[in-house]
Amino acid sequence: MNRLPFRLRLGLCAYPMLCVVGLLTSTAGAADAPAPPLHERIDRVIDASHVGPPVALAGDAEFLRRVSLDLTGMPPSSEELRNFLADTAADKRTKAVDRLLESPLYSRHLATTFDIMLMERRPNKDVTAEEWQNYLLQAARENRPLNHVLKEVLSADGADAKLRAAARFYLDRGAEPNLITRDVGRIFFGRDMQCAQCHNHPVIDDYQQSDYHGLVAFFTPAYALVRKEGGKDQTVFAEKTGGDLTFDSVFVKNDKHLTGPRILGETELVEPVFPPGEEYQVKPADNVLPVPKFSRRAQLASHVTGGTNRAFNENIANRLWAMLMGRGLVHPLDLHHPANPPSHPELMALLADELVARNYDTKAFLRELALTRTYQRAIDLPADQAPQPEEVASTVAELKTRTEALTAASEAARKEYSQAIKDWYAAETTLVPAAAEQDQALAKHAEVDKKQAEAQKAVNDLLAQINAREDVGKSLAEAAGKAQEAAKKLPEEKDLAAAAQKFVDRSNALIAEVAALKKTSPDKAAALTKAGEELAAAVKPVEAARAKALPLRDVVRQKEQVVLAARRKTAESKVALERHKRQLERRETFAQRETLRGQAVAIAQAAVASREAVAQAQKLAKDFEPDLLQHQTEVKTADQTRLALEKSKADAEAALTLQQKRVASVDAALAATDAAREQLPDDPTLTEAAQKLKTKADELRSVAATQTTQRDAALAELKKGADALALANRGLDASMAEKARRDNLVAAAQKKQADEEARAQALESEIAAATEQLATLQSNSFDVAQLKPLTPEQMCWSILKVTGIYDRFHQAEEAELNKTKPLDEAARNDPAQVRARALELEQRTFDKLKGNVASFVTVYGAGAGQPQNDFFATADQALFAANGGLVNGWVAPAGGNVSERMAAEQAVEKAAEDLYVTILTRLPSPEESADVVRVLTEQAANKPAAVQELVWGLLTSAEFRFNH
């Protein structure tokens, strides 16, 4: 059942980049013409830098699921989807956005979003999570300006009961200055400067150690104060007055620097100078919340959220953009710096300015984002498009020509900035000892002030003791007088007289104690006078040190102004260069992909020719097979003939040899006979024998001569046979050579085809990689929509929604309210009361179901106190989905939920449609519908279990975990 959309498609035709400034100004019309809506201006900026044809808008189902999740944290119901799909109105998407923004769920989801952003799921220690979340929820319901809310968060100390919840940001971070500094830098300015605490950031040139310490200077005077409040201990975020911070890099020895509070990108804050000892409205003391006349944190809160701090404005606009778009214009969200510029700097500026112009109206701002075509784009790249490589190559060439100039400008600005910093540091070297002298004078004054306070306390304590004893003595004297009068009237009451005497004795003792205390009064008064004189004397060194440091500090501030100007120039040039590189990368990637696609087309065409060549070579080889077979047959026949002739020759030679042996034998016998005749010439027998032997020898020689002739004939025939075999073999060799030649042609053609197929496969992989890279670049530039994972909270509420649990509880609460607090007709026609009832219903339903969220946060959420934006999948998540009784219980058929409806539905095709519409907010594909039909048909006997399995399968699918 797992299904994710396939983002990668071949394509993305590069169109020439338009001039954004020209585009924005050309459509403005006359100077007094109203500006187009923000969503139109956003789209113009995005479209101006687009590479390729416009990406189509997402389908209605995909859009409704996306916008419902992004604005309310839940998907739409199946009824809402069907109504939306059936609506033919041109403005139905606008109406859907407006409807969702007015839903009570919007406020809840926004409050949850800001809770996660600000607290990152930290455990609550000093402020309950419920107090904090209700604070954010009420702000969202009232649509309070976001800067007002964040100002309260930055300035709250927890002492004011109305703003106690807002102090959670500081208190639940343990009031630790460095942790607070890191998180304020990240969350409020979009800059994670943790690595700039002990030295300049080793990777990000723009994050300076002076930035970190300038920010931490706002929080070092603060501390956690535990005081009694209503008989209970209450922790508040107290603040004392602060002085300069000194710091040096761990990598550079004897290189001291100092700073007062400094907001990022601005000069050191100018603090008012109060006479020593007069810095507080309420001085620090035990169980007392000090109130400095000048609060650094109050200044930070007012200045940052007052509408003029660009870093804050851009960061908040970027975070709201990421809330809907799935990615910031600057990403990661907490790494704003020139080397990581916004994807569209001009859009970042526009959004920041619009946020201020709209008085930080979050709802109106999110509405404009949701109405953009940019937000409503599909997540897939266009599949079919005509490549324009020449146009792309021309654009790439133009961009490359600018690279060197932009690099040179950036380097020149960097050198100017580096020199300005050196001048600033040089001026600081004269200020550091003067500031140290001032600190020493202030420390001495504080020491004397403490002695004076102790002397004053001693005097006050003495006066308090004297007054207390005199008051008691007065009461005792009155009691003694009355007791004595009573004793006189009742002389028989001895105990009464004794009691009266005790009153007199105790009164006299107190009079003696008061007299003794008053004797010490001159010494304590003298000590107080002396301490006052020392304190007055300690003021002069402070004033002298301040007078000495003041002009030096002014020089440092002047140098710092130069540094800031050079820094801004460096940042602008760096942003221009990095933005240029990104544009070039997108177009180079596209050009590379188009080149590869062209090569793939050529290879494909060559492969066709190669296949034809292979077929032709194979045909030629096959056509030659009969010729080869004929020659093979001729050789075989000739060889068989040769073998027969070889046998005939052998037989003739054997017969001839035998005959020759016979002739030799007869000749030997004849010779022997002739020898005997010489001895016996007249012997007739020998003569007759000789004659017969001679006749026989002649006969045998005649036969031998015939056999010789036959042998010679056999030899001649054998030679002819050998010649015929040689001729046949030569013919076969030639035929074999031709066959080998033709086979080599086949092998060569096949190798060429294999090489081209291998190259085609390699090109396919290269094209896929280039397309993936291009898709990422296009997605990062918002030419296509992001695929966003659901947060743990969205996962929980979405499952509760699609399984019918949420609606069932909501209906039960509505029935209960209609019974206990029914609305009359006038109330039902009053929008304010109708909205109040809707909010109450949402709150009651939330309270009943909120206990389920913690399980999802534990399994799907990042660690407490860590950034919560990254998606990850774990074995625990799979086990939770597979074995968790929670989800399995929710999918059981009940209360008219999708499981119950599917089990009761006789038309399995309708059941399949209901399943996908309810769970995934879309119609099923024919294949998906067929799968559901098959399962329900095959398991008709156990349909309820099969239905639950199908519902569970979609709930645990990858698709459900994303906003697609």
C-alpha cells in the first residue's frame, strides 16, 4: 500500500531569465495605482527566475489535502473533498483558504507550530505546558500581531501573572545566558552562532565572536530568582544592570575585546549613564525582583520587534514561508548568512517589508502565501517538454562571463571589511584599559555602596529594635498601671499583685534595654556617616574613569560604523555572487542534462542502425551456411574417396609384394635347380624341374608385371584423389575463412550494439542523476512544490480525523453543549456567538483527545531542545505503527467510520473509492482500486478484518506521512 509520488520526470526546458526588477516595475502602472496583491507579486518574483516551462498546479484533491494540513494540522473529511471536487467555481481555492483560516483548528495548529518553534518540545519546569500553550492559543485566536507576542516573550520575567506564561522561553531554559543566546539567535534572528562563543565561527565568516558576545550581553545581567509568592516558591527571570563584556579568541593570545549589548548587524547599544548607586528603581535584595532604570532585555524586545530590525523581520517571514512551502527562502532556517543567501533575495525583502506593513498579521500573511501559484504547484516536474539547449547554453555563457566580475567585487569588499575590522580593533586597544579602569572604579563604588547599605541597615535595625521595645514597653507600662489599680481594689488577690509586679519589672527591663541600645546609636550613626562619605568619595573615580573612557568609546563606535557599512557591502556582494552561482548551477545542470539527452537520442538512433547491422551481418552469415556445407560435403566425399584409393593402393602393393616374394622364391628354386643340373647335367628330372620352374617364374613375373601396372594405376588414382581432397580442402578453407569473416562482422556489430546499449544505460543513469539534481535545485527554488512530512502532532490528529475518532468526539461534545447550553435563534444568527461556540467545541474535543499526542511525539519527534524540522524514519516508528494498540484500536469499525462504511458497502468499487478519499484525500488509481476489489473479493468471508487491514495499510504508508 505504500505509495509515494514519483517526482523525477525527464524535462525542464530552460527559458531565459527575466529581469525581476523590470518585471515588478513594469506591471506597477502609474505611480498612484494600487499595488497588485502580495500573492501575485510573489509569483512574479518566482516566475522571473524560473528555469523551464511553468509547472502545472496541483490537482484539487492534492491542493485541499496540502492546504488543510498546513493551515489546520488535519486533512479534510471525505465529504469536504467530494464537495470541493464537485465545486466548479473559479474562486473555490480562495474560499477554501478563507474557510480554513476561520476554523478553530487554524488557531490550534498555529499555536502548536509556534510552541514547537519557540520551545522545541522542551519539558516544562517553571511554567506548565498548558499555560504556555493556552497563551499562544489565545494570541492565535485573537490574531494578535506576531511581533507583539514575540516582544512579550523576549521581555517577560514571569512576575506579572498575566504574562507569566510568556516567561517560559527563558525559565524553562534554566535562565542560562549562553543557551538563551544561542536560541534567541537561532529562533529570532535565524542565526545559529553557538560556534562563535569562543572564537569567530570556523565555517561561517559572517558569524563573529563580537556578534555572539554582543547578544549574550543582553542576558548576562539576568538570573533566575526564586522568591516567595503567596506562600509558594516562584522562579522569575530577574535582571540587574550590566556592564561591558570582555572576551578574546581561544586561538589568539593577548587580544582582548569588549562589548556592551549589541543587536546583530547594528552598533553597540548606547546605554544611559546614571550616577553610581542610582541605576535602579528597585535595588536587588533578598526575595525582591530588582527593577533597573534601563533594562537591556526590554530594549532588546522593543528594538527587535519594533519593525526596523531586518534580521528579525526576514527570519520571521522566512519561518512563515517555510511553514507553508516546506522550506525557507533561506534554508536551513537558522543559518542566515551571505554564503547561504535566500533563493530569491528580492522576495525575502518583499516578504519582510510586507510583514511589517501588515502589522505582523500572521493570518493575512499566510493567506497570501496560500493563494500563490507557487504554493499550489504540483510536486512533479513536467514530463513532456521541448528542449532548447542552444538557448540554455547562451544563458549559461552569459552567466559565466559575470562570475569573474562578481568574484572580484566580493573579494574587494571582503578586503575592505577586513581592514575596517583591523582599524576597529586598533581603536579598541585603547578603550579596553580605560574600560577596565572604569569597571574597577564601579566595583570599588559597589563595594563601598554595599558597606553603606550595611551601615544603613544597622541603623535601621537599631531604630527598629528601639521602636519595637519602646512600643512594647509602653504597652507593658499601661498594663502594669491597670494591674496595680486592680490589685489595690482586690488586696486579697495575692496573685494579682504578683502579676502586676511582673508587668512593672518587665517594663523596667525594657526601659533598660532601650537605654542600652540608644548608647550604641552614636557609633552606628558615625559608621553610617563614614560610609556615606566613602561612598561620596567613590563617585569621583567613577566619573573620572567614565570621562576618560567616553571619547575613546565614541571613537570605537565611529570605527564600528565603518565596519558595519563595509560588512553590509561585503554581505551584498557575497549574496550577489552566491545567488549568481546558484543560477549558473541550475542552468548548467539543465544544459548538462539536455546534452546528455541529446547524446541519448543519438545513441538510440545509432543503436537502431547497430541492430540493423547485426541483423544484416547475421543474415549474411546465415546465407553463407549452404556454401560452407557444400564444401564440407565435398571434402568429406573426397576424403572418403581418398581413403578408398588408399586401400586399393595398399591392396595392390600387398598383392605385388606377395607376388614378388613368390617370384623370388621360384627364382631361388630355379637357381638351385640350375646349380644341381650343373652337377647332374643329364638328369632329366632336374631338367624337367628347371623347365617347370622357369615356366612358373615367367608366369609369376607376368602376374607381377600386371600387379605392378595395377599398383601404378592405384598410385595414380590415389594421387588424383589426394589432389581432389586438397582442392576440396582449399575450397573449404576459403569457405571457412569467409564464414569467419562474416562471423567477425556479426561479433563486431554485436559488440558495437552492446557498447551502445551500455552507453545508453550509462546515459540513462547520468540523465536520472542530472534530473534528480535539477529537481532538487528546482524544488529549492520553489519552481515545484516541496514534499513535506507531517509533524508528530499532525500525524496524531490526522489519524484521529480519518479514522473518525475526532469527529465522533466532536459530535458528542456538540450534543452535550446543545443539551446543557443550547443556543437560541438569536445566538445562532450572531456570528460572534457562533464562533465562540465553535471555539468551545474545539477546545472540549481537544481536551478529550490531547492525551494521545505524547505517544506520537515520543516516536516521531526529534529530541527535546533540538531543531524539530528534519524528517527521519526509525525502526521504532515501524514497530509503533505495526504493533501499537493505539492505531489498531482506532481503525476498528465503529461510529460510521471508514472501516464500518467499507464493511457495509456491497459495491466493492465504491468501498475502494471511500478508502482512498478518506485516508489519502484522493481518488484511487485503477490499479489501486483493482487491488482493493481483489482483496475484498478474496476475503469476503472475513470482510471486516480485511477492511481494517486495508485502512491500516494506508495509514502506515509512506504517502500518508507526507502532505501529498
